[in-house]
Amino acid sequence: MIITIDGPSGTGKSTVAKKVAEKLGFTYFDTGAMFRAIAYGVIANQIDYKNQELLIHFLQSAELTLKNQHGKTHFYLNGSDVTGHLRTAPVTLLSSKISTIKEVRDKLSQLQRDLVKGDISAVFEGRDMGTVIFPKAEVKIFLTAAPLVRAKRRYDELVAKDPSMAQSMTLEKTLQAIQERDERDENREIAPLKAASDAYLIDTSSLSIDEVVEQIITLIKS
Ligand code: C5P
């Protein structure tokens, strides 16, 4: 059984998807982290992502593998564990930019579909899981939340992780960055961010993580 959870950033998607998978005993896949791993590789190899030839060459040589270690997924790029490098600001920005490129999406779409070979029960979290990658998924969820609520969540997360961020980052800047990423995701030609016509929409603006998880579990059971 495949469950897809899509939506923009700051809707609580990752935490919710992880918890839903845990509760059901399903495998959880964070597809945003795959885009981030490729973005990290582009940065680490000092590749100009706008140079199509160089980018394609890099993609051809980039082997991305996922390994479960102590219950957590680790992302390996050409044999190196890059998991700890995926949440930096440059990687966040570049992952959003390269996600508009066909060759990048083709490579990761293939990898994502390969993950379900065999009889697997999984929760896939991303932007195009219910629309493009798994259009036949049994349950599709699309999470939304008001932009300011999403920005506040992201800002609080940033500062909780690194209190010194409070000096350089503001709620306004976080909101602007989120809106720029949303705009790129929603308006790209390939696999834009949108709800599948058969997805259940949940507005998480005034819901706790546990309330969203409960709603999804109820939906799945029904
Ligand atoms: O979800 P996360 O913020 O980690 O995703 C990083 C970036 O990858 C997003 O900004 C989005 O542009 C892209 N992405 C995508 N399709 C997915 C998952 C993520 O385009 N299925």
C-alpha cells in the first residue's frame, strides 16, 4: 500500500509523514531529501547547475542510495554519507532551483519508483508524489497552511536548531524565502506542486501535528 503526502514547506509534512509511517509500520521516504542530496553534490563538486552539459555529466555519475541505519534513512552520494549536509541554507535554495530541471526530475523519479519494487507498504512525502510518481496510490493527502503560519514554523525550527540564526534571520525573510520556493514549485513546467484531483486536503494552520496524524490515520482506516 502506498500513501502519498504532498504540499508546500512548513505544513508539517515531514513530521506528519514520519509519524503516520511509524504508526502503521510502513517505510517512510522523504523525497525532498533526494533533491537536497543532488543539490549538495552539485555544490560540493563546484558545478555550475546552469551549465547543462556539466550538470548532465554529474547526474550520470551520481549514484544516490538510501540506507536504513538504526531506524533512520541515510543518503549516500557516490558512497559518502551526505545526510548531515542536507539542511543548510545553500542546499535548501539550490534543491528548489534544480528541481525545475527535467534531467534532475527524471533521475529522481526513476529512483523513487524503483523504491517500491516488490510488495512494500510506504509513505512517500514530497511535492508530486500523488500527481506524477504514484498516481495510483491508495491514499493521497495534500497538506496546506497559511503562508505566515508556515513561515513562523520554519523560523522557529531554524532558531531552535541554531539560536544564533535569530541575529541574521527574521520572520519576514523566512516568509519571503518560503514564498519564492512555493512559486518555483507551483509554476515549474514539469511536475508542479499541486493537489491530485483525488487527494484529501487538510489545512494544518490551526492543527497540531498529532491532530493531523490522527485525521490521516482515520482516513486510511476508512
Ligand atoms: O521537502 P524539501 O523542502 O526537503 O524539498 C526540497 C526541495 O525539493 C523543494 O524546495 C522542492 O522544490 C523539491 N522537491 C520537489 N519534488 C519533490 C520533493 C521535493 O520538487 N517530490
